[in-house]
Amino acid sequence: MKAYRTLCELMDNPEKLQVLAKEAKVFCLLNGLPYPMRESPELATYAPVTLFPTPVRGAVFEQALAVQPHYNLLVDKISQDAAFLEEALSSTVLADDFTDRLFNIHKQMLAEGRASPIVLGINRSDYMLDQSEDQGGLLKLVEINTFAAGAFGTSDTIAPLHRHVLRLAGLEGLRSSVPDSNSTVQLASALQRAWELYARPQAAILFLVDDAEMIFFSHFKLINELRERGISSIRNNFEFVHKTGWLSSDDRLFVDGLEVAVVFFRDGYVPGHYTEESWATRLLMERSRAIKCPDIATHLAGTKKVQQVLARPGVLERFFPEQPQVVQQIRATFVGSYTLDQCPEGDRAAAMAMDSPDRYVLKPQREGGGHNFFDADLVRVLEEVGAGLGRSSYILMERIRPRVERNVLLRRDTPPEPCDVVGELGVFGAYIRAEGEMVLNVVAGHVMRTKPAEHSQGGVNQGLAVFDNVILCGGNHLPL
């Protein structure tokens, strides 16, 4: 326990923390962990990070890795089940215009028979360690991200950063307990495999991006890795594709004169990303023979409403018949999730939330962080929508009570002071289905994001959370 005591003592030593914090910031800038300044995006500072890695039980971390290939398969099976998607989203499309427009594109693709023979999925399953029933923390799913799962390049450099800090702190023995992520290489391999299956060597990979995205350095890490493999990329936005994009007579997508093999969506997951031109461009790309990551059906498979429906008894069995062990592995990560549709079940869920708002989270059909409602805000929104149709645009989830740790958050213009924090573990997955056969299904790295314990909302881009990594332990504390 000596090293653990040393780590605790460091938290109470401001002078030592200042030295370690300066070393960590320099390491970030020297080793590919920059972050654009909000007020001047053309300038960069160090990425927001934790000074130390966050303890996570090794068994829980291995559980998250082991279940990811099953989540990959689940998402892919849902995307192929048109009847399930229609039934699951039947109330949501009436209440939420954004989901409705996405679903209309999906219906149009089905009517035109344009299902792609090659599907590439890059997902991220996000978890918190719930301590309601186990002080060590049980792995519980926050959400499945099937669209623009981010932070892949940044996560690769966090492990070396934390090993560097532990060495400087005299905790050399802990360095081997900090696992690597290597997400950039693994995701590049998935993109390369899809590009090879497209079988047009002159074709490029299109990164469809939002110009305001704050973690664009990750894109360039991936683009550079692809360049090393002889694969060219285009990185631009909806407007550029609208102006320069077109389909050939055999539905091949060309952008700025280059054929596109893969469209890797980094933009298009919230209503604010779209103009009418953007919607037309999304339809153009969906109609093309280019491999979409994700395609429209996989995009819909990642909605909050679908996640809520999956928690119902018997639904997972629909996708994994005769595979009870797979069902059990996935279901073990669920928390209670409830419909808010206009029905008796929805009325009961709304009443539960109003009676005990601290026990639940109200989630709209939005991605990107910062959209959920807690406590008094949850009550306010439910009172505003009442029992009307608008209530169906939300789902209700039990609130995860994450394990609280102690760490130091390094952010520009903020002194390095210890605080109580909670973390969220994300596990990347990549899969490819070609001509009905799964040809790739892998875990593709991990990322940890940590925020002050007093904040309900999260998100690095929102300035609330920072990048982190895990340090594997055997129980409630490090086995030191």
C-alpha cells in the first residue's frame, strides 16, 4: 500500500502538484496532445487531461472489452431489421422532427433498394461504474454511440502521459497497470479494410466534418496513419460536398473530382448540423455506392429510443436467439430504461420521475453531450410537455451512481488542485459486414473522460470533462 499512500500524499502537496502539472502540460505539447483554443481555434494549447489515471477494477475493464464485439453485432443486427426500427421509432418520429427526417431517408433507401453490400461500423459504448450495489463499481451502460464516436486519437497518448507522470512521482511500479489504447491504428485498419473491399485503389476516404469541432487533431492522426498506408483522404464539410459532390451513372460518389470509397461521418448527429442543402447532401451520399460509416440504418440504431426498447424483456433475444450467454453479458450492463410514450406505461414512468427526480435522467434524441435533464430540470421539462405527444421525444433512464475518485484536472487557466471526480469509460468497436458476412468484429481501443463529481452533464467539448485513462486495480484500491 506504500505507493497508494504516496499518491494520496501527492494530492495534499501543492508544490509537488505544480511541478508534475507543468511536466504533464509540456509532455502533452511535445507528444501530440494539443487542443485548439476556443477563442482562437487556429492556436493550440495542451489538451484538458487528468494528472493521474483513474482506478478501475481489472475485471470490470475486461468485462467492457469482452462485451464490445457483442454490442457491435447487436448494432449491426438492428440496422438490418427494418420492421424493428419502424416499430421502435414509431412514436418518436411523430414527436421529434430530427429523428423523423432521418427515418424518412431510411425509408427512401429501403424503397429504392439501395442497401449497401458493405457496411462499416465504428461504435463506442460508454459506461459508468455504478456503486449502488457494489462499492467497487458495476459496469453500467450510459449509451451506445454509432455516429461520430470521438476521442480516438487523443486516447492513444494519455497512457504514455500518465506513465510519464507516475515515473516522475516515484511510482514506477504502477506504470505497467496503465493500459494502452492504440485506437488510431486499430480504427485505421478498419477503414483500410473497408477501402480494400471497395476495390478501387484510386478512391479516397471522405471525413465529413464540422468546422467548429474541437478535437479535430484526432482526425489528422487518423488521416496521417491512412496516408502511411497509401490511402488518400478528403476532409471537408456538408457545404463542400454539396457544391462539388455528384453521383456517376453507376452511383459512385465523387467529391471535388475524387471518387469516394468510404464516407466517415464526423458531422450530422444533431439538428444544428443541417441546412436544407445538408439534408440533400446526406441523401446524395446515402444513395451512393460509397461505404457509409455509419449508414442511415446504423445511425438510427444508435438512438436513445432504440436503447430504451432494447431494455424491454425479450428484445435482446430477438437478435440473439439460442445465445443466452450473449444476452446475459449485454443485459448485465443495462440500467432501467422506460418509455415516455402516450400510454399507461409512459404515464407511470413520468409519475415515477416526478416523484423521485434524483433517481432518473431524462434523455432527448440527441448526441454530443450536454442535452440531458436532471433533478429540477427534469421536473420542469416533464411539466412543460405534460402528457402530450412531445413527451415521446424523450426516454427515462435510471441514474447511475458512479464511484467517486480523487484526481487533478489540468485545464488552461485553472490551477492544478485536487477534486472529487467521476469517470466515464468508452470502448471503441469496429466491424465490417460484406455481402451478408461479418468479416471484421474487433475491440478498437478505449477512452476515459472524467469530470468534477458535482457536475451532472459531461462532455470534453462542452468544457466540463477532461481526457483520462484507467489504472487497473484488483479491488476497491490499488494492489500496491
